[in-house]
Amino acid sequence: MDADSLKSLGTLLFWGLLFFLMMRFGCGAHMMGGHGHGRHGGHGGSGGEKDPVCGMDVDPGKAVGASVHAGKTYYFCSTSCRDQFEQDPRKHLAAAAQGDQPHGGHHHG
């Protein structure tokens, strides 16, 4: 291999590794099922708890937020979901019991 080929190979490996790391641990991890959420949307993953606001599976050890209501701890995939829950816990618990969490186009922020 000549120097140009090695340089091209090195560049490809660098960008490939960077892409992998971003998808695994960075911004893409949420969309691709990282951070313990299971698949995007969190439906059917192996998480221990469900976010009562959006329905996403949440691993309690990796949860972004938690809140206690009526002696039970609820875990959340984002601070936004936790804040919404804390404003009206009964509303979100009723929706969760009926399976009415609006997770389809759910965006955090």
C-alpha cells in the first residue's frame, strides 16, 4: 500500500469510528435504541419501567429523572416528561393505564 492509500484508509476508519461512537453514545443513541431505552419509542424493549408520560421503556439505573407519587417512584426518559408528570400526575397515570401516551411524534427539549 502506498502512502495515499493508507491516508485514505485512516480517514475512512476515523470517520467510521466517530460515526459509531456518536450513534452508540451520542445524539443517535436515543434514536437507535441506546441509553437503555430499547427501540426508539421504547415499546417492547427490556427496560424495567415505563415513562408514564410518553410510554418509553426506562431503565431505572439510567433514568434521566424520577418522581415519587403516592409512595411509588416513577422513572422518566427526560426532564421534560418528569416536569409534565409533576404538574398533573393523575392525568398521566390515567393515560398510562389506558395506553394513551402520545409517544408517536415525541420530542424532548
